[in-house]
Amino acid sequence: MIEHRLPTRLTDYWDRIRGANVVPAIDVFNHNAIEDLWQKCFQVSVHIQNGIHVYTYDFIGNDLEDIFGKNLEGQKVKAKLGFLPAKEMIVQM
């Protein structure tokens, strides 16, 4: 059985802090507000290099590190963000 309350809490928090923006500003994000979820999350930064968007893992929660088998912080995201195996990762948790 998949726990639905945790993703709902996370998206509710996201919607609250982003306001009318597509994504919230990083300076309004406070991981303490979702402390019990934070180790199941990852944070990605976006940089432009040579006109190309490059995505880098800034944070990998311990629970995800166990699933990935290593800490990916500081590494480039190799999958397209829309194709990350989110459902499979949630099921494993």
C-alpha cells in the first residue's frame, strides 16, 4: 500500500511557498517545515552551461541514497527530470 499523505503534504507545502510562481524561490524554502519528509527528498539546482540547462543534485536524502546505492550530491542528473522513477522510489520506501 502506498502512503498518499506524505506526497500530499509535500505538494501542499510546495504550493504554499511558490505562490503564483511555477517553482518557489530557494530562499523561501525551509526543509525544517517538512523535516519528517526531508530524508525522502532530493534537491536539484539548475545552471546554464554553454546555453544548455544542467541539473545538479544539491541534496539527496538518506532514504534515497539507500535506493540509489550512493550519495549523488554534486553530481549531474543523468535522467531527464520528467522521467525520474518517482513512483518506483516511493514504492520502495
